[in-house]
Amino acid sequence: MPGILRQLSGLGGCTNPIRLAGHRTEHQVDTTTGEIGPALRRLDSAELPAGDLLVRCGNRRTTRCAACAETYRRDTFHLITAGLRGGKGTPEDVTTHPRVFATFTAPSFGPVHNRPGTRACRCGRQHVPDDMALGAPLNPERYDYESAVLWNAHAGALWRRFTIHLRREIARRAGLTQRELPERARVSFAKVAEYQKRGAVHFHAVIRLDGPAGGESRPPHWASAELLTDAIRAAASRAVVPGPVLDGRTHTFAFGHQLDIRTIHGPDLDGGQALTDRAVAAYIAKYATKGSETATGTLDRRLRFIAELAGMNLPAHAERLIRTTWALGARKDLAHLRLRAWAHMLGFRGHFSTKTRRYSTTLGALRTARAEWQRLQAAIARGDNPHPVDDADETTTLVLAHWTYAGTGLTPAEQWLSASLADTPNTGTPEGDDAR
């Protein structure tokens, strides 16, 4: 029992772990002679209490695994924060660079139920915030489901087109050519995709104007939040992606008219009433773990057959969006969009969170730092020296491992024990700690 409890506690609350069968052996190697010594440490899955090596699933969706999604959210929070206030390899001087928080919405595909709260909707009723009617069309027969699905499928390409126009607009306002701009300034950003209640994707982005070396260099004298804001508005209005021609109808995709751009100030300005770094990072990280299933009540995994919808109690609007995506996926002229593979995402096939290389650290670097911290803690628990300092040591460690997939999930007994562990008080490190 103590062994299985230790193995389950190492999952950090993951409820759908990956089960691996195999072994891992560490050998000491003499770097001068190349001689491989006897095994220092061996891990065999058959000898583990669970019978397999259990590895966290790492799913970012809250509906699939709340524990792994929370880790992903915290990592995203630190990634966004590092690009706003520095840290984790990003200089703290980025707080002086022009920075804005922008929201890009989708165009209208038909009137829908909206305005939760005290204001009356177009239908004449006042909707409560959790009303299932919110986002559903007022007249489903006149709602443009085809364009709504194709918008989601082309949203990623539209964002890329926007970033191209943004650099052009900045260069134009600075009196530079497009070739000269990288030598004077660089645009850095981090963005996430969010589903609106109506099932259309829109983007939240932190956009920063840096010097030519990114956050490590000061922006030019002409760089300002006002110039960046003006360039974003112009680029958003110019970004257009041509779509397919279906049954004689030409589709063209652009952002909606609702474009919100706010300048980001530090937490020490305006008595803390300004849009702060932490507020922006928390807002973006919140949507990094949510998909279409959170906003519209649709699916959080792929469909194999459209007949599967018959046994699911989905909202009528979400089900029609999925069926429209599936039907469009059968067209040969839309095969490149792979709509059936992304029917559960209502056609959207882009990454939920993306960033430029120079914005800040990476999720991979944060995971590596966490794994190293866990390795050090394990070494301390074994009584080993986690930081060997013997410069005369001419040996290294050779790791031989072979693992095969053995399944997914926990047994009923393991689920019961894992739930018991979840009820115990959390004594882990706080959210702001680098170890997280």
C-alpha cells in the first residue's frame, strides 16, 4: 500500500495517466577508456506497485484532466508574465517596451441571443449568464453555419496574414522599408484562441514592440504604444484570407469590426487601477485550458463516426455546427482542411497558444526546469548528493531505456486511492514559485 500511494502521488492528481511497460537502467561510464561499468540503478515496470510506469497525460483540457490542465495553465501564466515583466531568461527592461493587449473577434454570421444581465436581448428576454440560449442563433434557419465553420478553419491563416501586415504597417509609420525594419525593431507576441458562446474562435494577444534583438534590446526612439495600437488597427482591417468557392458562392475571411486594444501598464502605475501585467497573464492563461466544449457544450475529443452524436445530449446549435463541419469535410475541394478530423473543434485546427521566439521562455523550458527540480528532490530523498562537485571525476552516466505503451487510465482500485490522495491538504509549492 505505501508503494502504490507513492506512485500515485507522483502523478500530481492526473486522472488519466499513460501506462508504460519496460525498463530503465543507469550505468557508469569511464570517459577516458569508454568502459561501461555495472548497473548503478534499474527501474523495471513489472516491479512497480501498479505493474506499469505511470506517466501524467499532460492534457491541457480541463474537461479531460483537471490536474494536468492546471499545470498547463500555470506554465502559460509564467510564460506570459515573463514576457511582460521579465524573468526566466527575459530581461526586466521589457516593462519599458510598448505593450498592448488586443482582442480580435470573428465577423457576424447571423443574430444570436446575447447580452446576459440586466439588458434585454433582441428576443425581448433578459438572459442569466449561464443561460444555454446564449450564443444560439435567433433564427437557426437563417444562420450562416457554413461560413461559421469555414471561418474557424481559416482563423489561423488569418492571424498569420495579420502579423505580416502588422510589420508592414509599423515599418510604414517609422519611415522604414520592410527590409530595414528587422534591423531597427522586432514585433513579439503571445496569443491564445478562445471560443465565443456562438462557437466562433477569436484571439487574445499580448503584442510587444522590441529592439532588433527582441526583449534583450531597447526599442527605437520612435516606438510607442500609440504607434503600435495604430498599426494593429490598420493591419487588422487589411488582413484578408481568400476562401473556397462553394456552389457558386465565394468565401472571404477577415476579422470582425469589434477590435479591442488596451495599453498595458505596470502594476505600480495609476494606483494599481491600470491594466496590469498579472491581470493580463491570468486572463490569457485561463483560456489556454479551455476549448470549444467549455463555451458551446460540444465535444472534447474527436469523432470517429457522425452517428456518435445520436447518443450525446448536445445543444442544438453545437450539434448543427458539428454536423456542418462533418458534411463540409466530405467535399474533395475542402480535403486540405481536414474538417472531419476537427469536427469536435468546429473546424478550428490551429494551436490554442502560440508565441514568437523572442517573446519569452518556452513551455518546454518550464517543463524541463520542473523535471530537474523533481529529480533533485528525488536525489535528496534517496540520500544522494544532488550537486556533485568532484572536478576530478572522469565518469559519466549512460541511460538505457525501452518503454512500450501498455494502456491509459487507472484501475478502479487506483482511482479510489487517487481520489483519497486528492482529499488530503495540498502542501505543494505556491503558484508563484519557480519550482512549479
